[in-house]
Amino acid sequence: MSAGLKPIEIYHIEGRRSFRVAWLCEELGIPYHLTFEKDDIFASVGLIRSANPSVPMAPSVVIDGHMIVESGAILDILLARSADTSMRPPIDSDDFLYHTQWMHFAEGTAQARMLGWRLVASALELDVDELPEGYRPNSPIAAALPQATPTALMNFLIGPRAIFDAIEAYLSEFPYFGGSRFSAADIMMHYQVRHSMLMSQIDLEDYPITTKWRGMVEQRPAYIRADKAAQPGGVDEHGLPIGSPMPFPVRRART
């Protein structure tokens, strides 16, 4: 247990970002309690709404009596308050630059673009891979689209494929998102990698280095403990609790 840290309460939904907080707590030895209803996402959402009606998000975490949201912010708070510095590179190191970049990239760029492409595809009744690839060198899909295409603006944005190209390129140079060693940045980025197919129809078989990284971090004892506590019924190939409703189909039905 990290010295001086009180237990925190994590309002949790299985298969969601609140897993990040449990994983970091396991890595740092921070005592925590998960509040959720096993195998019942909607009941878990109800618990969050009761505890945090103004911003009913997962995670909603009680730290020293204060309700805090945003998984990246929560991880930063726990890193700053823990005497254990193993999950954050020294601030004067090059690794700290990479760690900080990917801590913010996970939600600010990767999740925003992955979800954005998914929502646009749903609105247009298309599959995600039928949209422009976004800015990506030598993209045949983007190059073939006429300017009148409703999604043409997306050619100027970095799309999910380009994001995973960047991830693969980075991990070909560094073993972890924290640079030379595992850090909380890897915990943040794991969610996006795990949900690549569900969110963006990206098959990780196209990204072997990223696949290897995922397998490596999921072998960590702290990950295994957090997975058992936070997802006791297991998750499917899309990172969702087994038997839970799909938020949207991976591929649309063809007529």
C-alpha cells in the first residue's frame, strides 16, 4: 500500500475507462473499492447517477471526500500523490516527454477521432472503413473521394488509421508509451488499442508491434488482478463484458 494514501472509491462500469483507475491502483498499491453491479451495465450507470448526478461518468472516483471525473486527470492525481514514482518517468528525462504526450493523446486525439469517425459513419449509415481514412500518406480512399462528399472535410483530419500507423511507428522505436519503461501512459493507451475493432474496425493483425505490446502489458500481475476485480465475468474480443449489449454494430447489416 502506498504510504499516506487513503482508500479511494471507484464508481465503475465493466469494460469502460474506470478499469484504468483500478489498474493503476494495483500497480501502485493504492487501496480502492469498486462500486458496480456485476453483469449489469445499466444498474452500474444507475449507481453512478445516484452518486454523481451532475456528471454521471465512469469513472467517477471519490478521493479524500471529493468526487472527481476524467480518467486521465484521476491517474495524474494518483501519480502526483503517490510516493511510488515507478509509474511516472523522472520529469527531467526524455521518457517523461513521451509519457506525458501519450497520457493526453489517448483521449484528446485517439479516442476523439476514433469516436468521431464512428459517429459520422453511423449518421451516414456506413461502416467506419467506408469513410475517408483521414490524413494518411498515399491514402487511396481519401484520394478517390470527390470534394462534394459529405465527409470530405475528414481528409484534413488525422483519422483512426493514421493514429494506429503512428502508434505502430512509435512502438517500433520504444518498448512502451512511457519510453524505455512501462508507465501510466501505457494504461491510458491500452483502452484505445483494446477497442480498435469496435470503435474503428481496425484489425490489430495489421499492427503486429502494437499487438505484441498489448500482449506484454496484459501479462503484468497488476493488470491481471485489476482485470479479475473489475471484469469478473470476462470480456469479449471487442473489450466488452461478455453478454453485454453492443453500443453499435461492428459492421452494419447488408441488404
